[in-house]
Amino acid sequence: MIQQTIFPFKLEITKEKLTARGGLALMAEFNHGIGLRELTDRYLPSPGSNRGFNPSVFVDTLVLMLQGGGRSFEDIRELKYEEGLMKLIDINSIPDPDSVGDWCRRMGNLQTGQLGLKGLGGVRDKLNHRMMKRDKTEAYTLDADAMEIIGEKADAFYTYKGNKGYMPMIGFLYEINLCIYDEFREGNTAPAFGQREFYSECKRRMPRGKRIGYYRADSASYQAELINDLEEDGVKWTITADLDHAVKTLIETIPDNKWEEPVKGCGYEIAETVHTMEDTKKAFRLVIKRELRKQENLFEMGKYFHHAVATNWDEEEKDAFEVLEWHNQRGQAENFNKELKNGFGMERMPCGQTEANAVFFRIGVIAYNLFIGFKRLSCPESWIKHTIATFRWKMVQVAGRIVRHSKSIILKLAVDIEKLELFKGIRKSIFELSLVLDG
């Protein structure tokens, strides 16, 4: 017989109940244990007929698909091939991609008041509260940022970066990586729009006994009304200052002997002064960093390049260099954005309608937050820093065989004894969590 393949093995279909994603059962168990299905059916509109799927069927399917590595409605079909695994986690029906798309459009329909989108907001908030009550932090740092999603959709608008797509606002709690609030926006919405209201929405969603104690943002938040609110709430804040005429004039008045290198040979100097905006109720510190320009151009004249950070931190608490260091930690929010965007498939939207994409994006945020809770509340501490990609490699993509023995269902995993004990410990933690969700 003439050889027609490189390696001498054959491909055949098997009817055995096998899975290539055995570890996904643990994430599904956490999602269910913390109340995803129950909350979804409670907060979202019920189906219009007895034959329709409950909202939890759609949300649970999408969350699992995103956590497992899927990125579009079509990837839902992969879950259908995992029939044994789906039955193991008590999922008896998987809607087809077209049905999921239609459901997202209905949930985001403006004519019905976007009841589904609002309901998903309630699900997100309740899940966040259940996870945050188990965290000892009381005063959190809110990192507010806009995320550009590029997409050549029919009703998408151009962003300020020149790309067609969307520009949702995200509020992350730095200490626990959790997204406390999301607001899906059109691409042509300026990042500076509604910053005060966005902070207010984030603050409103903090559970009892928790508060926003610190705030960091880029120049889109450099607004007097927002700064006044932060001051009234006793929040310590740093915001990148606009280099407007007033700030540039102020920088020019700083004597040369006030500029110092924080670390000898670092290549830049810092200085500070006091500034106030026309409508701010209090003056604030302005910490300025300057670097020599390597070359001048037509648009940026002058010997130095300047970067200014406004803050209300007292000098006794943080000197100028420490203010810059603390402000630069907001770069971690970019990593949270990347995890949500690249790790959970939010780098592209599946629908042609903005409202339907807002529903899909909020489900993506819920999937991300559930993963954060799964790491922090169920897994060993050494796993907390792992990204979803690492979890998929180490935990989710585990081959398994599903066996029925007497009245028991057994998931036999292709792992060593150490990883098996790890999985058992995670399941025990999830069960204990489920017993006292709101207690």
C-alpha cells in the first residue's frame, strides 16, 4: 500500500464521551456557584414564549465560550461538539449563532428601553458585590480609561485615532483588577465626554463598606467639575494635565534652579508648582516632567518636552517623584484593557448594530470579572497573576473522558496526581463559596 501521510496513524470518529476542555468544567462550576444563571434569569427579560430559551442559556453559553477562548458567535458551535462536557455542567441546550445574535439585538433594543443591557448591568453589579465582600480592601483605586475597538461595522463611527469602531469607557479597581463599570460608546464620542458622570456611576456601584479612595486618569478627566467631586469625596487623585496656554505659561515661570533630576543620569528633570482652574474650588499641585527634545519639529517647538500631572496628594505623603510613579501605575489599567480586549475577544464586535454590540461587550466584561473572581477566590495565590491565556494552557485545555458508573458521573482527566489534587481543592473552595454568597 502506498503511504499517503507523514505519520502512520488513521483518523476515525468516536462515540465516547470525551472532552478537550476538561478544566472548563471548573470555571463553569464557579460561574454557577456564584449565581450567574440565577441572577441572569432574575434581572433580564424572560422569553416571549414557552419555547424560548431563558436568558441564562444565552449568557451562560457566551460566558463559557469567551472563557474557553472563543471570539465570535460562530465559535459557539465548538461548545456543541462538547456534548458530554455540557451535560456534565448541566447545560442541555446550546443556541445556534443566529439565535444568539437575534437575542443580543433584542436585549439592546432602544425601543424597549434596552432592558436586557440594563439587566446585565444588574448582574455585573451583584456578582461584583459578592466577590468584593470577600476582599479586605476598603478604599480602592479607580483607573478610568477609554478603550478603542476597531471594527468596520455599518453603523460604526470614526474614533479620534482615525479608525472606524467604538470607544467604550472602563473603570477598573486597581487592587483586584475588577471592572466595576462599563459604558459602551460610539467611536466618535470624545473620551472627555461624561467623565464626571462616569465617576459617579462607578462610585454608586461600590458595595457597602467599600469606597473609591483613589483616582487616576489621563487628560480626558482634566475637568473642574470632576476634580471638585473628587475633592468633596475625599479622594486622592492624579490626572494628566492638559498643556493648555495657562499650564504652559506657568511652566515657563519655574526657575531653572527648581528643576532636578530625581535620579542622577535618568535623562529627565522634574519640578512642581501650584495651579488652579477657573472653576475648581481648590488649588492643586502640578508636577511637571521635562526632557530634552531630540529634535524640533513644526508642531512642537521648544527645547523641552513637558508632561504635567495634577494632584491633590500632600507633599508629606508623596513628593513630586512619588506622585509621578504612582500616576504611572495606571499603565497597569492598560494591561487590564488588553486582557479584556485580547484575552476575552473584545477586540472586535460581532454585530452591525451598536446596541447589540453593547450587550455582547457587557457579557464580555462579566466573563472577565468572573475569571478574576475565579482566580482570587478559588485558586492558589500563586495563580492570581496568571492571564486567561495561561489558564487555558494549564487548566482548561485538559483532555478528559466522561464516564457514567452506577449513579455517578466521573470526569477522568489526563493529569498527574498533583494537578488532580489542585482541581479538587478548587472545587472545594467553589462549593464553600456557594454556601454563603450573601451571608
